Amino acid sequence: MNALADLSLIQAADMVASGQTTSVELLHACWANLDAVNPRVNAVIWQEREAAEAAARVADQAVRDKRTLGPLHGVPMAHKDMYYQAGKLSTCGSALRRDYRPAVTATVISRLAAAGAYTFAGLNMAEFAQNPTGHNKTFGDCHNPWNLPYITGGSSSGSGASVAARFNYMALGSDTGGSIRLPASACGVTGLKPTQTRVSRYGVMPLSFSHDNVGPLTRTARDCARVLRVMAGHDPLDTTSSREPVPDYEAAMNGDLRGLRIGVPTNYFLDGADAPVLAAMEAALQVLVARGATVSRFELPLMDAITAYGGIVSRAEAAPIHAEWMRTQPQAYGQHISGRMYPGYAIPAAYYIESLSRRGPVLKGFAAEVFAKVDVLVTPTIRTCLPTLAETDIDHGPPGTEHKFMAVSANTRPFNYLGLPAISVPCGYDPNGCPIGLQIAGRPFAEGRILNVAGAYQADTNWHAEKPAILDGVAA
């Protein structure tokens, strides 16, 4: 039965729908891995097994009754613990919300449920989604299932670890500066940050209004395509959500890359990159070239403005969300969270308004120059070999630790300020046996294109199907 936990999301849903397996069997296969691995990985904060078992039985009865089934029917899931579900815990990774139970349900959770999925647990995360590593002082650090002392990436740490460790078929993450793509890269799974406004953010803990995104972490790009079609589209409860039509992403993944123009930046994204990461990227590019793509290398415009403005916006927008708690309960926060937020209160309004008002022109100039030359950009997701949790513990580490901490998200943050879609797929391992991620980004609302590139790469490679040795010997 444990092989059921190795299925992709699409395989799991399709096998339940066809009667080849049951939702109860999927759930138990996931729990077998969870029980064996989670004590060492620490990806799960809470569980609701009785409710999940009941939901699985209802899903199986629907199959026996030959009812119309949704595209995710009978698939058990667990999500980053900041997606509100009425009456259920939503800790947001913080002591301040250890017992918080919201009265509303996030639109994306409702849409996943309407497609036939159900949740069984809440996943560990960085405190209030504010670090790129997986550290958490309240619930304990999340550990990389490929090599336990190493970071999982954050802030969706439990999401990446749970999918990699095979006790989850899909986990929602959030991405304000890379928090979907970083754990996808570090944990060897696939993570998609859609275009800003593509997916509703109603009922999701906010961090930076202008940079927050909702997206999935899964085994494969095709899994992401199916989930995105379920979640995307305008939501009256989120007036910022786009009215752009939602295509059938999965149907568009034909693997045809003939004539595709790939751009590789010569500035910023490769600065200080480690040799194993560069070698993995170059090998991945050759796979795409063999499918008919061409590669050009050139300097990206406006990178200084993008990084400077992006940092101002994210800090200025996070600060007021936490102002009351920071005044009354500052000791409840991790040191690095306080250190990040205090400067936000000192940013002049003029700087914030300038940074926000320049976003449109910067995006327009960037897109006009870059996407006239290429169809997608390809970079490493994380420039360096993964650091350990100890090496990035800025609450307790020596001087210089912050540099390693911030370097983790250097390649993902620019696409949040620009609002562009980007996906991370596994493309190899570093010398410590930790996964390396390949980041593919495109123009606004080009999710279909980057998913097709990612899917074509995964059709010709097997990195996404490999699983960590920590699962060896686990029996259902």
C-alpha cells in the first residue's frame, strides 16, 4: 500500500475516480509515511484524523454511487497553516495564534473542496511567513527530509517537506518573496507562484498586500496545472483577483518546445552562484534545447530598481499588520521577525509610495525589453548549495549569518515585485545530497507556457520522481 503515497496528485485522483484505489487507502498510505517520518522532519503542526477518515469514506461512497466527481476527488491534502478553515486551527506559525480558529474559510480551500479534495492536517511554516529557511521558535524548526540538518526553504517549510516525504500529494504555500519556490527547490518538489492576482487571497493570512501569492507545491508540473485551474479565477470576496479567463492548463501541456526562446540572465541571478548549481542549470538547459528550444544570454534591465523597490514595499506593508502586537507583545516574536519589522516602521511614506507607483512602469519596461527577446527566463531557484539550519539561524548565529539567510531568497524576490509567474522544478543534487531547483519565469498570465516548459523537462528527466532515503523501509 505504501506505493500509493508515491503517486502524483493526478495519478491519485484518477485512480480513485476509476475505482483502482480508494480515498481511504490513499489517506492511510500518507499517514504511514507521516507517522514514520514526521517526528524527524517536523512538517505537521496539527492533525484531524477522525474528520479526514470520515471525508475519505464519503468520497469513496460517491464513487460507488457513480456521482459526478471533481478533478481532485478523494485526494487527502494538508496545507501551510495560514489558510483559514472555519472552526479549525490556523496558527500562522506563531505563538500569538497558537489557538486561533477563524470564522471564515479561504476561497482556495473552498474551491479545492468543491473539486473533491479534503484536508487532514496543518503544516509547519515560518512565523507569520517571514523567513526563507524553515526556522520556527514556537513549533520547532522544519527539517529537510533529504538531509535533516539542512534547511527546507521557507516560509512554506512544512509544505515542501510534506510533499517530498510522501505524506501529502499537494500542499498550498504562499509566496511573498519566494516562499513557494524556495521549499520546492530545497525539498525536490515542484512549486508554482502564479501571476499576481491570478488566485484569490481571501481568507489567507496577509504579509505584503502587493507581493502575496497563493500557489501549490506538488510532485509534478502537471499536478500544478490541475490545481491551478481549480483555484484560479475571479473571486467576489477578493476584489483584487483577476478577471482574466482561466485556461485548461493541463490540456495545454503538449511538451512542444520547438521555437521556444529561453533567456538566461548574465547579471544578478548568477552572482555568487555555486558551481554545482550552475552545472545543474546548464544540464537542464540542454534537455530543453534537445526539445527544440534556443538559449540566449543577456543582461536584464532595471534590476537595481526591482530589488530596492521590492524590499521597501514588502517591509512597509508587513509592518502595519503587526503594529498592535509589536506594541503590546513584542516578546512573542522571534528575534529575526522583530528585526525585520522594526525598520518597516521607519520607512518614509514617500519611499513606499514611490516604490509602489513605480511598479507598473518598471514591469512595463522590463517586460518590453525582456519578452521581446525571449519567451521565458531560466535561473537557479536558489543560487547556492543549501545551507544548514545552524548556518542560517540569525537569532543565535555569529555575525555574517544574516548574509546566508538573505541569500537564500535572492533569486525569487524580484518576480514578486514584478508580479510575474514562476515555477521551480528539481534538476539535480548538491554535494550534500540536497536538491537543486530550476526556476522558470514568464510574462504576466503565462502560467500555461511555464508549466509546459516545466512539464517537458520532467518528461525527459526523473528528478521529480525520486524520493528521500528517509522513507526507505517505511511500510504501510
